[in-house]
Amino acid sequence: MKKLCVMLLAFLYVNSVVTAQELYMPRNIRQAYKNNTRSVTGAPGKNYWQNKGTYQLHITVDPPSRKVTGTTAIRYINNSPDTLKDLAIRILVNIHKPQATRSGYTAKDFLTDGMVIDSLVINGTLIPFNNDIGTIGKVKLPQPLKHGEQANVFIKYRYDLSVLSGREGMLDATSAFLAYAYPRISVYDDYNGWDMLEHSDRAEFYSDFNDYDVMVTAPKDYVVWGTGDLLNAAEVLQPEIADRLKKSYTSEEVIHIADKAEMEQKKVTRQQDWNTWHFTAKHIADVTYAVSNHYVWDGASAVVDSSNMRRASMQAAYNDTAVDFRNSVKFGQYALNWFSHHWPGVPYPFPVMTAVQGFADMEYPMMVNDGSVGNDLAFAQLVQDHEMAHTYFPFYMGINETRYAFMDEGWATTFEYLIAIAEKGKEVADNFYRKFRVKKYISDPSTEEDQPIISMSTQVSGMGYGSNSYGKASLAYLALKDLLGDQLFRKSLHAYMDNWNGKHPIPWDFFYSFNTASGQNLNWFWNNWFFSNNYIDLGIVSASQRGKELGLKINNAGGFAIPFDVVLTYADGTISRVHQTPAVWKAGKTIALKVKAEKQVKEVLLDGVLYMDATEKDNKVTL
């Protein structure tokens, strides 16, 4: 009987999640749940699947020439229930083509002829390839690929790195960042089929979890840094340099693996005409590499898992003139440890993290490419923290950033704020967050600012994209943290991450994971923050004191379910704060509050702290 009651309660709970304030779903998402590839419990459904590739890459780079040549061998497994008649090939560096679809203006030095596929062979058959495409194109398979079957794909290609560096390209005359440096098979998933969205250089990426074996060939005197384990350090580095690198893997102190003089005197790499650097990485979204013949190289390590004292390597590659980057490894050690043990509180899942001085302020698996900001060490640390936080979203969790940027940028912004509290104190962190993440959004009353966060990232523009992806999403996550409290929020976050680590979650998987783990139907909160045109605007309608009780009527004109403080200034000049969680807004937009007031109140203020108000003048009344 007891077991029956538990089963009945579970059924009623799941049913209530679906029915009470049901969340809007596009038809394709609804079909995925109907097909049981996803579940209203938040976990992958019993029929969940995802495809996978095993990639063997050989990339050759020859600075100061901008030419890159390579071969890509892929074993692609079709785990879907569908028979595939074609493959979608994604070539992200075609964003540099003059005719590519881009989100805005670009300078001439950004433009190239894109990537040229010289040959494409699938299962032994030479396939004609039309190079007159943007960042995505389809090729017909010689034979349909049924469920469980694999296609063996071999591609020979070449392209020129752009002079103007963005997310990839030339960093200077003899340094380059090789991101997206190979053609890949696009994602085929359970809710859209082939991902055919063009890359526009604004919204980011969506990738399968693949296994990689990578050879990067560069001239002597060029160091290569990159994603994965470097397997042959002794073959490409001078013995003393290889020894320093090895020592840095377990060192708490920063080791200068290669300094400026050693790079200039050609004492770092093996003096062969060419060196081939061998990296491997498994079940990962992408691989990225950087090369330079003059960047200096630092390294140390941090404990990322206290249960077994596992360490991760933290490295930095930069021009010796970049003052901020001299602190990069120390900043990174702190971040690796803090993210692993606090928020999100999941051990850093990779063996290495490398910060490279570039221009993009951009994240990649096991790498970040950040611009130098000179002597502004506080901002340099914040930028690096943010990009390193992306390890978890989208790389630990296979987020579709192109469609749902808030699922990764919002979390990175949240972790950036939380680690800043630990590094600089709450007042400094609050002030920066308000200034950098909230003020511009809430001060701009334009229509695009108030589009629902759930809106596809490719279908909002300008500041509307930035606000939805970063500030508004982060405010939603922090409001949820306030609503649930740290303990339950952490439990729910970990449940979501456990459900979808190494897989492809969509927003509804996040919503339902939190509903189930928290034991609460939070659909009212998801509708309020993610499916509405709400903004932040509270106002005091009335305030009156009777004895030791203050009665307040508050209107939420903006609609967002935000936390806030009622700040009481007493007649004697003393001040007290009474915190209100977002739960007060579950009943509606106008609420009546009763607040204890031990003394005569002179003034009442509504303080959203991080949640800056669109109309501040009605947030304060004098009694």
C-alpha cells in the first residue's frame, strides 16, 4: 500500500508539472516529448539518442603565411531512428567570405575566400562538393545511412586565416588562433533534424560530442597550444622545456615554461624543420589550437576534485608586453578551484585550460581567447572568469547556443558574478554587475529589450540579443537561486547537469529538471521570466504604520518576479532591511505586505539591489 501511495504521489506531481500553467512548446519540441526522447521529469527520455563522430585531424600551419591545409577523417555513427540520405557539412570559417550571412559590418581584413574542399570521399566514393556555400551545406550520401550504421568520411581542404582576428585568425604576423579549423558534420538531433542555421558571427555554436585525435604541424620555433592532452611533448620540445611543462602539471607555483629570451633564442622547440604536435580529447564539442614563435608560456595547476585530489593544468600563452596576462595563470588557478568547489560546484571536467592572448573574449573547449586590457587587472580577471565558466555551459552540457544563447551566456554571467563576490567582495561585485549587465538594458525602453528570453537567439537583434542572452537570463537564474535558497538551488542545478552532461539539453529540459529536483511546480516562474514580455519595475502604491506593523501595497508594473528588500528608515535615523523572495509574486502583480517595524518609520524604500528599476521615483515614500 505504501509503495502504491508513493507511485500515486509521483504520478500526481509529474501530472501537475504538465498541466498547471503549462509551458508553451513549439510543435517540434512537443513532438520530441511525445516521442519519448525527452521527459517531463527533466531527464532524457527512454528513447533519447544522439549521433557521434570520431575525428582524425591533421592540420598544417606555416606562419607568417596565412595558409592552413588539412585532412579530416571522420567515422560518423547514425544513432538516430531515421535513415539519413545526406550529410550536412559545416564550414564555420566561411564566415569570412564576402557573400556570407553576417550580423553586421566587417572590415576588409576580415574577408577571405573561405575554405576550399579539394576532395570529399564517403565510404570510398568520391563525392562532388560545391564550394559555393556559406557556413553550412548538404551532400548526398552514396547510399542511405540506416540506424546503427556508420559513414567513413575523408576530406582534404585548405583556407587562409583572416588578417583581422576575431574568434579565430591571425593574432599578429607570426601568431595565429586556429578555431573551427576543420570541416565537420553538423548536428542531427531529435527536435530539428539537421542543424542548418547559418553562422552569422553573433550567435554561437552547436556541436556533437565527438572523439578527436589531432596532429598540428608547424615550423620549428613555433609552439602549439590546444584542446586535449599533449601526447608527445618530448618529441616537439627541448628537454628542459618539456620537463618544466611536466612539473607545471602538479605545481601550485607559476612556472615560466618558456620566457621571452628563450623564445627569441630558439631554445624552446626541437630544431627540426617541422614539428607535429599530437593532441587527443574524447567526448568533447570541439578542438582549438594556437601557434606562435614569440608568445611566452606560463603554467601551474589547481586541485579541481578534492575527493581524489585530481589536478588540472592552467596555462597561458601571451606577448610578454601584456601586463595583465602575467597574472593569467594565477587568476585561472583560482577560478578552476572555485568553480569546481562552489558554483556550479562540479569538478572541472578536463585536464587542461589555456588562456591565449587574442582579441575575441571567447571560450573554446579547454581554451579561452581574451584580449589584453593592460593594467586593469580586475577587468582582466573578470573576462577570463567568464570565459572559463563556459566550460560548464556549453561544453559540459551540449547547449544549442545558436538557438538558445541564454542557456550558456546567462549561466556564465551568473558564475562570473558569484566568483567576483569571492574575489572582490559583494559590494564591488554588485556595483559592477549593475553597471555592466543591467543598467543599459533597464535604461533602454525599446521594444526589442522586452522580448521573451525564450525567443530564438537568431531572431532577436541588437541589444535585444545581448540582454536576453546575458543580463536578463542571469537575473532569472539569480532570482531562482533566491527563491529556492542555496541548498535546494544547488541540488536542482546538479540534477539538471547530471541529467544532461554530455548530451543536448533544450530549455524545457532545464525547466523540468528543476521542477523535479526541487519538488516544486515552478512553471509559474518559468512563464514569468522566460515566456513573457516582462521587465523590472516595482512601485509603492501605499504605506501606513499601525503600532509595530507597517502595511505596504506594492505594484509590479514590469511583471518580473524579482527579489527585493524593503528598506525602513526610522525617525531616529537607523535603518533595517526586510528581504522578500520572488515567491511573493506567485499570486499576482499587486501584493499587500506586512512588515515588522519596532520604531516609528520615516521612509520606505524598495531596493532591488541587482534588479535595477525602470521607474525609480515610485520606489520610495515618506510617511
